[in-house]
Amino acid sequence: MKNRHVTIRSAEPCIITVEQHILQEQRRHSPHATGSFSWLLSGITLATKMTEARVRRAGLLDVLGKAGNVNVQGEEQQKLDIYADEALVHCLGVRENVAVIASEENEEAIMFDGREGTGKYVVVFDPLDGSSNIDVNVSVGTIFSILELPPNLSSSDDASVACLQPGVKQLAAGYVVYGSSTIMVYTTGHGVHGFTLDPSFGAYVLSHENIRIPEQGSYYSSNDAYWDAFPQPYRDYIMHLRSGAMGRQYGLRYIGSLVADFHRTLLRGGIFLYPPTEKHPSGKLRLLYEANPVAFIAEQAGGFASDGTRPIMEIEPTEIHQRTPLIVGGKSEMKAFEEFVQPVGSTQAK
Ligand code: AHM
Ligand code: MG
């Protein structure tokens, strides 16, 4: 009997899902990859789809509002914070290659039983960034960073030790914004790519290939209510942006969800600043699961991130919930920033 030959045509023109993209990237950059990394990332995409489904029904379900607990940061947990955290803990827990995780919502890092020998990865995340905005329909998101499991970790070791690696060691980083649409942005060190969730069939579809942060934007993003608490060089720099001295008068955009403020900055250019303040002298944002992933993505897109003295990704962490000032943006803005707020040693923004 003759074989029937069929040419596969795609149902929709040129659809590339995030899973396909990760496999393609792995074939291109690591031909001997086992698929283990894609399996891990599929756990993150699944958890974010579960969270997105809840976020979209917020207001209909009894999921809004405070849960009545206070997390390790001393902040009140929202019900959706807990749901988003549990979704990630579950979806990563069933990926046998994930050994250790750490979340903004949990004081301690978690080591999954028996994985110290077989696991390969450490995942740190902020399950629902900006969640104080959720009751008023403002964009929130999930941020994650993936690291290699250090060798020789034993089950008696403190799991947080595995997480305490500088940002330069990240294997991958990404975020999801639950905004007017849901978008996932990730990097594995080969550019930055964005995938919009198509709600009609539940897949993240490539919509923003090889994102580059514009050389210069028109907005800065910081909480100006803390103006009096900003160090003088930061105030001088912001006045410089406002003055038109950089060839345009910068406007202000501030949502109060890092993930959404950074996403706008990535696509439109400009700069995001959370300087040290009197209330938060070491900054407010968390190094491991907020600043590091954002810095990795910014650098891969042609931008730069600093804590005001050094590149974010060079900071050696000492605690899993460590805070840091965060200044991140495009080339022109970061170069000008360093003329006002001098880094230690030579200029870092190239
Ligand atoms: P969280 O919601 O995960 O606790 O994150 C902290 C949020 C960031 O998303 C945002 O950039 C910042 O806190 C806003 O802080 P402020 O209200 O001080 O401007
Ligand atoms: Mg956060």
C-alpha cells in the first residue's frame, strides 16, 4: 500500500508559542540540551496562566482583598498573593529538576525532598508584584529568576545558600504582566522576547521578538511623593530630565507595580528609579526576585541597571529578601544618570 504524504500547514499563519520558541532557542544555542530547561519553564508558564485566570475573575470571585496575614516583608498579604505563590510552588514542585525555590511570600527558601542530588535548578520569584493595586484593576505581574543549583548541596544545608548568587549567574529571567492583555517576557541570555497570551486557546504566542529598549525615551518613572527623601544627586538628575537639557522634556509615568513600570520602560524607553529613601535607606525593591531579573532583561535589551554605585547584577547577595535601590533604563538615560550619581570605579553604562 502506498504511503499517504501530508504537508503540515499551520492552522494560523506563523504562530510560535513560548514552548516552541524555547525549544528552538535551545537547539540553536545548546544543541546538546536535554529539554530539562523547557520542562522547568513550562511549570512557570502554567502557574502564570492559573494566576491570570484568577486575576481576570477578580471582583467576581471572592479573591480580592487582604488575607489577614503579614508576609516576611511586613506587608499585608492579599488573597491573590497567596494563590499566585501556591500555584508556582505546586507547578515547580512537580518539576523534578527544580531543587530549591524562594518566594517573596515565604520567609525561608524551600528545598524539595530528595532533589539535592538530582535537581539542577533554583528558581526565585515574586509571585504577584504590585498586588496592592489589584483591588483597583491596575496591572500586576509575576517576576522570576532561574539559577543553577550549586554543586555539593546536601539536604542538611540551608536552602537559601543555593539562592545567594549574584545576578550575573542567572540562566534565565522573565516576568508576566497581567495588564490590558497578558504578556510574558523572558531572556536566557540570547535577547529578550515577548509572548502575548491568546485567551481563546490559552497559549503564549510570540508577539515581540528581540525587544530592544529605545536609546532614549521620554518618560521617567519614580514615586515623586518621596522627593524630599531622595538623595540630592537623584533630585538633580530628575530636574535635568525635566529641564529639557537632554533634548526633550521628560514626562512622568508611575504605576506603582514594578513589573508594569519596567515593561513600559522596556518598550518605550526612559528610566525607572527607586532610589534609597529615608524610610528605605537600602532601597525598597528586592534584589533576587525583582531587581536581578529586571536587570538581566534590561541588559539583554541594550539597557542597563544600577543600584547607584554598581551594576545590579554584580551585587553579592547575603539574604534572600535583601533590598536594593534600583535604577534601570535605556542607554542615554543611564549614561546621564551616572554623571549625577557616580558609580564606584569607572562608568558602567556603556
Ligand atoms: P510588591 O507588590 O511585590 O510588594 O512590590 C513592591 C512594589 C513594586 O511593585 C513597586 O515598584 C513598589 O512597590 C512601589 O512602591 P511605592 O508605593 O513606595 O512607590
Ligand atoms: Mg514585588
